[in-house]
Amino acid sequence: MSDRIRFTRLVAPCHIGVTSEERLEPQNLLIDIELEIDLAQAGSSDDLADTVDYSAITREVVSLCESQEVALLERLAQLIADRMFADNRVTGVSVEVGKETPPIPESVDGVSVKIVRSR
């Protein structure tokens, strides 16, 4: 299958970090999601019921992030991927979660984790 829906640079706040100090205040994360899903029916019907609702997906991801307190970007990426698979039409998902100014001594603009999962 080669059909994909991409969500890019979704901003979502999350209490995330290895230390409790880092998790005190929510950090805005940048999230990219790519869903593998058959879009042939939606392409023919022009009906929202034949695809995923983009707005619902973004609200769901933001809500998930807001409700979590996690240590690792890896964990949050997995939680998002698991949530995307709640729609049985999704056969694969790629999730990249990044944050700016990570608390590491080296000078980098940001850090991200990307995972790819399939059924």
C-alpha cells in the first residue's frame, strides 16, 4: 500500500522529561505523523466517512499529550502510534516527536525520536 496521510509540525504541550524538574511545566512538542491507509474509496466517494477525520486526529493527539506525564520521547511516540491503530483502517504509522532545547550539555537546536510501526 502506498497511500499516506501526513500531519506535520503539530504542536502539543506535554509534561515530559527524565527529571521531575523537567516535567514541572509542559513543553511544546513538535509531532509529525504519517498514516498508511487505503484512500481509494475516499478518492472515489469524496466522503469523509471513507477516510480519517484530520481534525479529530489532531485533537486526539493533543489531548493524549496533554494528559500524559512521561519521561521519554520514545514512550510518547509509542502511545501516539498505538492510538492511531485504534482505527482498523490504519495499516502503518510513522510518528516523530521532537522538542527544542533538550536538557543536554551539547549545543543542539532540538532532538526528536521517530518510530515506524505496522500491523
